[in-house]
Amino acid sequence: MFPLPDLLGLEFKTIQAMVKIYCKAFHNTDNVIGKECTECRDFLIYANEKLDRCPYGQAKPTCNNCPIHCYKPQQREQARRIMRYAGPRMLLKHPILAIRHLRAEKRAVPSNIPEHASNRHKRKHRIDIKQQ
Ligand SMILES: [Zn+2]
């Protein structure tokens, strides 16, 4: 999986936490860190790649508010199932991540898609995002 800094990293951490809650409840996995089932692991790899490629980069709106629907139908449905179950449970299990996400939902969606802003682009061109 690709390393995702800052806001993208936080978003990935949130997804990981939700997948863990969901996987434990429905796939009977042990609550060992990083031990999701194969299906959930594949989903996380997919989500990680989508975040890496998100054209908004660090200005990314939350997926819920995003005008681009970049997930394929199958993964989209999977995401919906995971969020529906784990979303409300996040407040109890990971209140800080949950609150930060709720706050992010209120951020304005950028009016246009920035150029060369994706994490993937920066990674490939070795642009240090800390310098910006
Ligand atoms: Zn699972």
C-alpha cells in the first residue's frame, strides 16, 4: 500500500478503523491489528489506491460530498455496507477520528479539480508536500 500523508492519511486511517469494526462483526476475525480477512484486506488495498490517485489530493472532499464517483459498483456497495455498520460505531470506538471526519464533511468542495494534486503524481515526481 502507498504511504498517504496528512489529510489523505487521516482518511485512510478512518477507513481502516471502520473496516476493522465491520470485519470483526461480520467475518469473525480476531481483533488483532492489521489482521482483516482477505476480502476486507483487498478492499483496503483498493481504497488506498483510490486515495493515492484522488485528483483533489490534500484538498479532497469527503467521499460522501465528492462529485467524482471513483469506486467501481462492487467496491462502492462494499463501502456503503461497511460505512452503514461502522459509521455510527466510530463515535464510541474512535471519537477523535469520527469527529474529525464529521468536521471534514462540512468543508467546502473545491470548485474545480486542481492540476497535478494527487498523491500519486507527487509521489512519482518526488514533490515533497511539506514544502508547499
Ligand atoms: Zn472481513
